[in-house]
Amino acid sequence: MSGLGIQVGGRGVPAQPMELLEWLKTSDASPEVEVIVHSARHVPEKIRRGIELGAYYHLTQPFEPPQLHALGRSAIAPRRLRTSLAPQV
């Protein structure tokens, strides 16, 4: 399985995870982006903050790849449904 590398920060994009999440959810270019936050530790305050900022889910370690795949499919399902039901122009 290949990984996805994302560089954050620079050109007005925040580098801190919660600031990045807030920026993504309030940006005109990406309000519908579903964000799954991943962290190594279960810290209830950070999980709550991420959900308040609009995270779809907060995944903590350990987790199995099928769990992440299921979350990804679930996160994009509403958008796929909206797209399929949109009037064809």
C-alpha cells in the first residue's frame, strides 16, 4: 500500500494540525473536505476540539488499515450521493 504525503504550511496555510483543520473547514476552496484526524494518543480535549472544528472523525492508534479504509469510504459517501443525484446539465 502506498502512502500519501502532504506538506503543510507556507503561502497562508497553517502548519499546526488544529489550525490547518480550521483553515480547511472555513476556506472557500475546501468547505466540503472531510478530514479524518489521526493521532498517536487518546487525548479527549484534543479529540473534542477537532470534532468542534469540523473533523469527520478522530482516529487514534492502534488501528487496522481496514478501519481507516471504512472511515474513508464513509466520509465520501454523502458527497458521492449528492453528485449522483445532481441534475445532469
